[in-house]
Amino acid sequence: MKLRHYVYVIELNPRVWSEAKFRKSNTEYVPGSPCVYVGMTALDPDLRFDQHKAGIRANRFARDYGERLAWDWMDELKQPMSAQDARYNEVDFAIRLRKLGWAVWQA
């Protein structure tokens, strides 16, 4: 089994909150908490972030509001993992961040 997938977190500019679709997906958001995008990739997370910003297979919120990879929030996710583990961890991490009151977009 190849361990080449990553889960990554992109810090979004708080202006993303002005997007109705984003607000609708984050009804438990605690004002002042971070807004983030959580994704998974078989690429280096830095390269994937650059792709989002360049509009290559980009999520709209990551492209328009992404500010940086949030490495400090990704400690447990820094190691490569199987695709199956990455799929699970992407959803699980997004759920855990939402429970903290964060606004999360997870594709």
C-alpha cells in the first residue's frame, strides 16, 4: 500500500463569511474562529495550494479566499497516508474543526 496522500488545511480570509453558501454550511460557526478549507491530495500540499490559487482543479473558496497552508493546525496530518486513510481523515478532521466552532469547507 502506497502512503502518498495528504490531508491539508488552507486558512481562508474571514471575508469568505460573506458567501451565503459558505455560511449555510457552517451554522455552528463561532464568530472570530478560523475559516478554513480542508482537502486531500496525492501531491505535495504546497503544490496543491499553489494549484488552488492558480485556478487549477481549484475549489472556489480556496482560490478566492485562501491565504496560506495552515501547517500549525495540521500537525497530526503531516505524514503521508493511504488514499483510504486520507479520505477518512479529511472528513474526520473537518468534523472536529466544526465542533470547535470553526467555519470549514470540505469538498
